[in-house]
Amino acid sequence: MTTGQHPATQPETGPEEEPLPSLAEQMADQLGGWRGLVESSIPVVVFVVANILGELRPAVIASVAVALLIGGLRLAQRRPVRHAVNGLFGIAIGAAIAWRTGAARDFYLPGILYGIGYGLALLVSAMIRQPLVGWIWSVLAAKGSSEWRDDPKLVRTFTRLTVLWGVVWLAKVGAQGAIYLAARRFDQLGNAAAAADMETALGVARLALGYPPYVVLLLITVWTVRRVTRQPEPLPGS
């Protein structure tokens, strides 16, 4: 190196940003993995089957006992218990209402009411340009960053996704609510057999309209946001 020359300076680079979790990682975290999916469904399956084969109160006891057992096993294995606790909370409230009223359909009432409230909250948040899906995404995948609020494209994307979530959520709880009201109506008319059939259908609907739509919505959300946030490759020579 000759006198007066200075070594070429390297461009300063800031700290590298950690990549977003993969699609599989984000799905697994939200659903608790396949084990979380199965474990959250078992107490409801137990209630539906036990109520068909026997009486309401033994079915309530069996479902709560299974939910407690699942939570205990997770604690003993030192596995995350968030999904188990959430499931147990919902099961316990529904079981308490059904125990008090003596109607199996009331086991599903808290989930229906929660779904209605959640769906309405999603739609309202989209109307006021504070889409809940965007804020949830910022907490779960962006480490609390709210930079998406400064990007009109992302705001529009999250608003549309929030509307989609709200509409689907209200549609699925609307279907369950219709079955619930039909069971109640048959009960009032003294048609116990038809009421029991509706209560069984309500349990099946709870399972069918639980995680499957949730999984599809998550897939759509993750794919859409990752597609929108993917940075274009720089042109050669730029």
C-alpha cells in the first residue's frame, strides 16, 4: 500500500434482523402442535360420547376430569400448559352451567357467546382501522413491533384479514347458535328425543367448527403476511 492511500473502508452494517419464524413454527406455537390440537378436543369428545351413553352429570364429571388429567400430565412432563389451561377454563365454565341447568346444550353456551364477542370485536377493530389481526401478529411474530402501522399496504392487508377472521368466526358460531336454539325449542315443546339429537349435533358441530376453520385462517394469514412483507430482490448494479 503506497503512502497516502487508506485501506478501503467496509460499509457499516447494522445488526442483522432475525428472520420471522417459519410457517410451521408459527402454526405450532398457536395450536400447541398436533398434541395440543388433540388434547384440547379430548374433553369435548368425552362429554359428547358420555352424554350419549349415559346421563348429563357423569358426562360433565368425565369431561372435567379428563381436562384436569391432561393439564396434570403436561405439568408432570414440564411441558407448556397454556393451551391446557385455556381449554380447562372453557370446559369448567360450560360444565358448571350445564350442571346447574341440567341441559347438555348449555355445556357449549360459553363457547358460542365467546365466539360472538370475538367476531364482533374483530369487525369493529377493522372498522376503526385498528385491525386486531395486525396487533396480534405484532405480538406473536414481530416481537411487539408496531412498524406495520406505518405501511399502508400492511394496514390494508391486516384490515382485510381481520374482516375475514370476523366473518368466519361469526358464521361458525352462528351455525352452533342455530343448533343450540333448536335444541332449546324442542326441549320447550317437550320433544326430549329431538332435543337430545340436537345436543349431540351441537357437540359434533363444536368439534367440526373448532380447529379446522382456525387452521385454515392461520394458514391464509401467515401466507398472506409473509407474501406482502417479502422484500424484492435488488436489481443488478443497483
